[in-house]
Amino acid sequence: MSFDQIVIHFASPTLCGIKPANLFSVRTKVFSASAYKKWKKLFAKHGINTLKVRSSRGSVLILVYNVSWLRELLADYSVQAYFNTKGYAVCLNDVRKFIKQLMWRVKNAEKFPHEVGIILGYPVHDVIEFEKHGGRNCKYCGCWKTYSDVDNAKACQCRFRACSCMCVKWFDEGYSLSGIIEKYKKAVEAA
């Protein structure tokens, strides 16, 4: 896949409003700085922020996130309680500060900060159980390891995959980013 196709594939669930954020890796030899800048500007027009988290070991880690959705997510009591236990209390009312602190941990922590799962739309309970069990003993493994509501997890993950496939197809057919988002919304309404 080209860099553009990779971006559309991984960012589409966030762009189409079915996932608050996506974190994905692109091989350095595929990454394009000029295309990244182009996507960053296009995404911003749709309320989506893009952040190059780090470049290392032959890959670039990219975060795309919906600021409004994360603001709502961070206002949730159970999410706040969880992040308070991780030392994020000071920045929970400011999405940009929160993302900056979280991504600093992604770049610098000895172990990957699994709290990232919360902003990716994974249920708080599943993130807590993942940490508690070291990623073992889950009931279902897809985009994330599920410890409780398997049916809901399967349905969400099916929507994410379908969205990504449709959006890449439409991109390959020549649709603009706005056209892809509009076409997806119409497809969902028709279903």
C-alpha cells in the first residue's frame, strides 16, 4: 500500500466518526513528509488532529484523533477515575495537554502505556483487565483484547474493518476526503 492508502485505511474510522482516535505505524521507506503535511491540513478541516508521535526503528508512529470526541471521553467519570490513577489528573480538562502528556509517555516510557487504549475507543474495563492480566485470559482478541462484552467488541471491530475497506476503495476510485466521508455517512444511513 502507498502512504496515502495506509493513512486512509487507518484513519478512516476516526474520520468517519466511529472511533475517537487511531494510532498506527508506517514504515519509514513508505512515509512521505509532504503527504503527511497534506493529510494533516485536510484532516484539520474535518475536526481531526494529526500528530507524528515518533520516528524510530524504521517506522513512524502517527496519531489521528477527534478533539471533540476526546473532550467528551475525558469528561466521563470512569475515564477520569482511571486516568487519575495513572497521574493524568492535571491535564484531563485540556485535550491538547492530555495528548501531549500521553504521547510523551508513548515515546519515553519503558513499557508501552496501555492507557492509550482508552483514547482509541476501547472500553475502560477492557483496558484495566488487560493491564491486570498482562494481556492474557481475554474472551476475544481482535483490534483489542476483550474481557467482557464480546458481542459488542465484535460488532465494533466489524464496523471499523468495513469502514476502512470502503474508504480505501473509494479513495482508489478517486474520491476526495470530503467525498469519502460523505459517501460513508450515506452508506451507513442506507444500511
